[in-house]
Amino acid sequence: MHAHLRAGIAIYNAGEFHAAHDAWEEPWLDLERDTADERLLHGLIQFTAAIYHAAEDNADGATGLATSAREYLDGLEDHRGVNVAAVRGFLARIAADPSVVHRADPPPLTLGGDALALGGIEFDAGAIVAHVLAGEYNYDEEVIERAISYARRDLRRNEATSPIVTLTLDFARNSDRRPVVFDRLRGHVDRRDAREADLDGLFETGNRRRDE
């Protein structure tokens, strides 16, 4: 849950209110109902949805979500280090007047007092961000999934300077260069796929010769 929580907060703080909930949804669905963690993620998901609907001038949707999100987050101040009190305060403003989102920025989300940004996230959270934003902006998610798999393998081998590790994090962190980074990442992934296929072919050839 920790990496997903960090990823969603960083996405939210980048202004990606619609995408942020995708980082929290998977762990939320796996949690036991009405536990503190489940209520925290449920409330944060509805918080971002309330902001999104308010920005789209869907007043009924925004007020309903803001009200229920406040209920889920009730009594969870500073749970997991999240600034829940500030979230509930803004939700109360949305519930009273959804148009507030056009006049005031939503509060940043903090974790242990730190307003996490995309530029400072570590790989585990960065991989989640990369997957979420690939889906949000219609990049080929299979390329990102393969990149994350290769990057994790490289990190297990202590290859922290692997170009796939670097480019996966760049894709997550850098919105201005994301299209260029994606093209470079896809090229590295394709070349890695080809090398993996060549290695598999060598071993298959060796096995056939022994069988003969």
C-alpha cells in the first residue's frame, strides 16, 4: 500500500486529479472493508473524484462525493501521515459550493509533512505512476509494463544505471518530455526483447542438440 499511496499523492500534487485515484484503487479493492486503511483510500479516491466533478461543473456529483468522502475520512486525521484534516476542510467547501474549485486551488496532499512531487519519487512508486499515466494519456501500456519488468530485473542485479530504469522514471516524472522519453523507452524495450529472444533461442538449440 505504501508505494501506491505515495504514487497517488505525487500524481495528485501534479494536478492530475482524474488519474490519481487509479494509483489507489488496486490496494483499496484488496483491503478489508471499514478498516482505517480502506476508509483512507476510499476517502481519497472520492476526494479526487469530487474535485474532478466540481471542475466539470457537475454540482450534484461533486457535493455527493464530497459529503461521503468526509464521512469516510472522519477520525483519520494524520492516518499514515496524510494531512487528512486539510482534505476534509476542502471537502466541506466543495459540499457547500462546488464552484470553489474555480476560485481556489485544492490543498496539496502531504505524507509526513512532505508534499510529494513526481520528481522525487523512488522506483516502486514511480513504476505505479508510469503505469497510471500511460493509461491516462493513451500510451501503449504493454510497453510500460515490459519496461517496468526489465527495470525491476536490472535493479535486482544492482544495475541502477540501467537506461530502462532511468527512462521509466523519466516517463513518470517529466510531463514535458514524456512523448520523447516514451519513444526512447520503447526502443530500449524492443532491443531488450530481441536480446531475450536470442538467448532463449540459444538455449532451445542446445536442448535440441542434446536430445538428438
